[in-house]
Amino acid sequence: MKKIKTPDYQIFLGDAAEALDKWLKKNQYASHFALIDEQAYRLHKKRIDDWCKKHKIKALQISVNEKLKSIRTCEKIWTWLMAEGADRHSLLLNIGGGIIGDMGGFAAATYKRGMAFIQMPTTLLAQVDASIGGKLAVNFKSIKNNVGVFRNPETIIIDTAFLKTLSDRELTSGFAEVIKHALIVDKKLWKKLNKIENLRAVNWDKLLPQAVAVKNEIVKIDPYEKKERKSLNFGHTIGHALESIFMKTKNPLLHGEAIAVGMICEAFLSHESGFISKNELTAITAFISRFYTKRKITTSQIKKVSQLVKHDKKNKGKKVNYTFLRGIGDFKINQSATTPSLEGSIYYYLNC
Ligand SMILES: NC(=O)c1ccc[n+]([C@@H]2O[C@H](COP(=O)([O-])OP(=O)(O)OC[C@H]3O[C@@H](n4cnc5c(N)ncnc54)[C@H](O)[C@@H]3O)[C@@H](O)[C@H]2O)c1
């Protein structure tokens, strides 16, 4: 069992049963509850049932998608917690991907002004990114993560055994955040990633600690996103807008898929601003394109992106805020781009 320490909590990497046993032996709560991703539950039923039985955990399974990451679902969670007698001294264990973590965390952080919660991420995206750093939110009025809070969990338990049942598409989606971590601060990790041909063959127990450490170090320095944490938004200004637009279509983009497109576009903008070379842009574009199928984006959708980025949470005043790369393994926050440049970056993606 590996442990990564942060000032406020610990991250366990290893066997989830062992980590949970240790945590619940050391820490007393009035009662235990679990919010569980329906699919993760179905695929890991035996283990999860064992934990629930052993630690007297009452469980609620829910199905997830971005439309259900909502205040309405939170109402359902709060109603269930009330009916089961959860109080401020109870614990909520969130077992699932980024949606369960963000929404379960938000529901816990606001229930009776805040009950304790543990994140047990079951997707690559949640293990490497979403579960770390205390950002909790739900979507509202078609805008991603529009309503939320910052609050850290009691602990995070990362068990890579969950990744074995993830679909190829979900695994690839999560890989986008690993790529982002390498691009913004870790050139050595970038070199390692470039050797990967097949995500199924990756030893996640070896690779994850390095990728998790990147996020952990950044949120440790800047928990409330005043400066360094903005680096993690690389690819996300355009990525989130695309994710919101495709959410309303028959073919939604997964979060990481949208971020992959966003990273190509924002790498293009970084190059246009003189922060990365043509060779670096080409290398980034080629590597990302190796894993993600090209998506069609229509002219009217491109226009919508330039409208939607104006509502991004990261903006200050009327200026759209981007994080650019400054070479591979470094970043530059608080950047801007004109609407023609933004649209040009999407055309670059479509034609690369
Ligand atoms: N809080 C943050 O800092 C942060 C950072 C990045 C992303 N996010 C959020 O995370 C969300 C995306 O997370 P995600 O990609 O994990 O999506 P998700 O939670 O929708 O999970 C993806 C799919 O995988 C299934 N699944 C979960 N665990 C599984 C397992 N072990 N085996 C098989 N299937 C499994 C789920 O049922 C779902 O269908 C977005 O809403 C995004 O906004 C938050």
C-alpha cells in the first residue's frame, strides 16, 4: 500500500478493502453510507457487498451521465440520507467515476452544512484527476460544474483493480488527464507516455503514482485556484465548451475526449502566441491523435464554442481565460485569445 500525504488528507494507493479497514478502524463516524455507481457496483458486486456488510454501510446505487449530474439527483441523495438517518457525524463513501465523486462530494459537503466523505474513484479519470483537490460540483443550466464548492475528502482510496472492468473508451477518456499532467509540468512523464502503444498493457500501479503526484503537488500549493492550479485547466476552456455542446447531441463526448480536442486547440493557441514551437505542436497533436478518433464539429458548433467560452468559470470580467503551454512540461496561466484565433484553433484540429 502506497501513501501520498497532503496537508489535509492522505491518498492510499493499493487494495481498497485494506485501506478502508484501516481508515474505519482509526476513525469513528456515527454511521456509514455509500453512494455507488450502478455499473461499478454490478461489475464489483462481491467486493463492495463484503465491505458494506463488514462496515455496516447503507448503500444507494445510482446510474450516471452528465445530465444526471444535477441538483435534482442531489435532492434524491439528500432525501435518501435523511430517510436513513444520516447526520453531520456520518460518513459518505463515494464509489464511482468523476460524476459520483463530484456529485456525491457536493451532496455530502452541503448536507447539514457538511458531512464527512471519502472518495473511492473507479475510473482512470477519477483516479488521476477528479478525486483529488476537493473541487465538487454539479451541472446547471447546461453549463458544466456550474454550481459547487471546494471541500476536501477525509481520504482518497485508489485501487487500480477497478480499471480492469473499464471500457476501452472510458480508459482512453481518462488517459487525457494523464497526458495533461505530463504536458503542464512533467516532461519525464511525457517521454514515458510517448512509449505507450496500448493502454490495456500499461502497468497502472506503476504509472498512476507519478500522474497522481502531479495533481497533488499543484493543489497543495494552490488549493483555491488563485495561480498554479489554473495550470490544470489546460485544454479545458475549449474542452468544456465542446463537452457542453455535444451533451445535447446524440453523440456526447466523454469528458476526457473533449479535453483531448481542447488540448490540441489550446496547444495551437500556445504556438500562435509564441510559447511552443511548431515541432512541439506537431508532437502533441500526433500523440493525442493516436488515441482519439477525430470528431466532426460543424461551423455552427464552432460559433457556439466562442459564445460558450464567455461563460467559463475561469473568466474574470469579459476576458476568456486560458492556460497555455510554455514548452512541454511548463505552463502559462491567465492567457487570452481572440475569437478568430479560437475558431482557427478548432479548424486546425479539424484539419490536422
Ligand atoms: N473535480 C474535479 O477536479 C474534476 C476533474 C476532472 C473531471 N471531473 C469530472 O469528472 C466527470 C467525468 O468522470 P469520469 O470520466 O470518471 O466519468 P463517469 O463518472 O461518468 O464514469 C464513466 C463511466 O464509467 C462507468 N464506470 C465507473 N467505474 C467503472 C468501472 N470500474 N468499471 C466499468 N465501468 C465503470 C460509469 O458507470 C460511467 O458509465 C465529469 O463530470 C467531469 O466534470 C472533475
